[in-house]
Amino acid sequence: MSLSILQSVQPGGVIEIAPRGEIDVDTAYEVKEAIAEVLAKGRPARIELNMRLVTFIDSVGISAMVAGFQTAEVSGVKLIVTEPSRFVHRQLWVTGLLGLFGAPEPYYAGAATAPEVDPAR
């Protein structure tokens, strides 16, 4: 499976980078390049790495995310992860990097529309 990356401008000058597919040894550089490209164009208020559609990430992919975080930080821009897939969330948690990226909750399809269940019932 390949990787595709969409970029969009969100309200408040936030740039969203949304990879889709697998981030591994063959595609990790694309994530770093997307972050560097955003920073080369200017200084957004924040960069949000939306990881909802990432099905797999390996150690090289995680390293690319950390490198992107550091590049953004040097430029004075905060980079956070939003909506990580359960796989990505677990990898960030296992590596101890969840807090670095803003400690996002894992994305669950349909979670926004599902009614809250009261566990006390």
C-alpha cells in the first residue's frame, strides 16, 4: 500500500497534514517533506498531523514524525497529532511519545455520532 498526503488550511491559520496509508521505511520521508514544505511557505499557527487514515506506522515512520516535530519546534511552530488511528495511538503510547504529540485520544469511526453510554447503568 502506498501513502498519500493531503494538506489543508484550517481556521485560525492551522495547517492540517493528513497522511493516508502506511508510514514505513519506504514512505516516512514523505511525512518529513510535507512538514518541511509547510514550514518553508511560512509560519502557521500550528501544524496538525491528522493520523486517522494511517493504517500502519513503523519505527522509521515514528522517527520521521519526531524529526518533523523538532523541525517545527525550531521554527517556533507547535506540531500535534490529531485523531490517531488505534494502531498509531498504540505505537505512540508504547514508545512513550504520545505526550510529545499532544496526548490525543484514538480515533474511533462513528464516535462523534454514537450516543454516550453511561457505565453506571
